[in-house]
Amino acid sequence: MTERSPIDAFKDVLSGTARSIARDAEVEVNFTADAPHVAGKAIKVPTPGRNLPADQVALARGFADANALKLRYHSTKIHGASAPGEAVARAVFDAVEQARVEAIGSRAMAGVRANLNHALDMRLKSDAIRRARSADEVPLSTALALKVRERLTGQAIPKDVAAGVAMVDQWIEDKAGHDLDALALAIDDQRAFQKLTTAMLEHLQLIDADVPPDLDEPEAQDEGEDQEDQSEDGDSGQDESGDSDVNAERARRTRAATPKRVRPTIATSMRPTAMRARTIWARKA
């Protein structure tokens, strides 16, 4: 009988843990030399060295746990139905949702929390937020995901990237601090959480606010006024055909003078683009 290698045994442990977290017996964990990802129910994590160095083991555990949590608590269908089309807004939307599912695991299991934190530290080492020298160089998806993590779990922003987050922190708090506070109330409800996330994106002007339905109904009111005018004219004893002409002219003038309700719109020049979304706080007084 061939003896199993330590790496194979470790993979079995990862798979068993992932199945338990995801509550799905079909989940499998495999190693990859590429970026960690999920393909169906197959979770691909970074391949550790033969001697299973502690930091590489923790990294593999962190990515496995994060993706198992996503398989359990995240619906791709719900996410896709609410996801914005603009690139910066979509990146923020995706990152904040990942922060939600990881926060659920962090709050429930101390071991998962430690694994996720280690994986986060490794991801941040290559994130552009570490190299940012001004607010417009800070990736909003990273900054907002870290602030959501802070709100949902109570964990502070990692020190290595705290300076980068600080460049946009006041702008975020001024525009959407109340939205961040509300997210914790909907952490277990993806639909409700995403509605709050969408509101946050609107307040940050990363997407346009929804235009309310058209409530314009002045013509019905005009018709009622026309009928009253016709009734009064009929009582005057004037010629019926003459009254009809007068009433028609009066109705035309009434409609022309009555102001229409105008649906609020956002000027094209105010619609946030990717560049404006990343520089808007730089122009803040």
C-alpha cells in the first residue's frame, strides 16, 4: 500500500473542513499554481511547499475557508441581479459581498477568523493600496471592503494599509458612514445587505440614484376643471355651439398654463465615471 504524502493528507483535511463549512458533501479542495479561485464546487488554493511551511499552510486554509463560506452564504443569482455595471462600482460591490460572507465565518469560528486574517495579510501585500501616495490612487474596493470588515467584525484595519485607507476614510464616512453602520443589521440577509450596499454606492456617487416612477397626472385634473367650466357656461344661457368653442379654447389655455411635474434626472455631466469616482474626494472642500 502506497503511503500518502503529507501534502495529500493536508488536502484531505482542507476538503473535509470546507465540506463542513459549506455544508456540502461534494465540495473538494485542490492545489493550484495559479491564483486561488472556485470552479463549481472545486476550491483551488495555493500549493504549499513539500515541508508544509506554517505560513503557506495558513494561507491555504484561509483561501479554502473563504471560498467555502462563499459557497454556503452567497447566491450568485441574487448577486448578479443587483450588481452595477460600472467597473469601479462593481469592484466595490463584489468586495463588500466577500467581506460579508467572511465576516459571518469570523464571528462564528475563531479558527476560521485566524485563517481568514492570514489570507488577508497575504493578499494585501500585492494590493495597490500599499503603494498609494494620494487619495485618487487608493483602490476603493479594497478600502471599502476593509471598512466593512471593521464594522462587521470589530477588527481594525491592518497596520500595513492603514495609511492608504486613511486617505479616503473621512470622505467615505461623510458620504456613507450611516450606510456602513446599517450593514451589520443585514449581515445574514444577502438581499437586504445588497440593497444597503447599493444605497452606499449611490451616496458615494459611484452609481446614479434610482429615478422615481412618473407620477404625472395633471391631465385628469384638467379634465375635471374643463367640465366645471362647461357647466358654468351652460347656465349663462349663451348659444351652445358658442359655448363649446369658448370651452375648448379655455381648456387649451388651462393646460398650457398648468405646470407639469418633472421627473428628477441627473445631468449627464454629473454621472460618475471611473475616473470621477476615484477623484471626487480630492475635490472635496
